[in-house]
Amino acid sequence: KQWYQRRVRGTGYRGNVNSVEGIVSNVACQAWNKDYPHHHSEFHPTSHNIERYGLGKHNYCRNPDPQQLKKPWCYTTSSWIRWQYCDIPTCSTEFPYFEH
């Protein structure tokens, strides 16, 4: 089981969940270094984004936009859904200093 820390909006999440939650289930995430099917310019795996947010040549859920978004998310491989939050529960408040 994997979790993210709500207090920092999942910015430190480094797990391997790579599909989204919501009405449409089992939609895979688009790799952060790809622009298909959704073009995005601000969240590519630059050295800053790799170090700070864990972006890379993978499609794992991350949150490189904590000012706007509340938990790990990804661009999807569905042409109909640009991005969506990932189904990752929050950490227990008993262990507030660790992300799993």
C-alpha cells in the first residue's frame, strides 16, 4: 500500500501508482517526458522538477503544482481526460513526517 502526505500536498510522493481515480477507472498516466496525447510545457522532467517533484521518464503520479492542486495527479493517456488525481490514500496522522 502506498500513501502521500496531505500537509505538503503529496509533493514528496515517490511511489509507482500510474493510473487515475474517478468515473473512468484504469486510465493509465501519460509519461511526464511525453507530449502525447496532452501537450504540456511546464511540467517536463527538468533538473529542478526531477529533484523537487520526482518527475522523470516515467508515468508515475506526482504533484509538481502544489499551489494549485491538492494531491498527486497525472496527465492521462485518454484523449478525453487531460489530467486527473490518482487514487492514493493519505498517510496516517500517527506518522506525519514520512511519505510512503
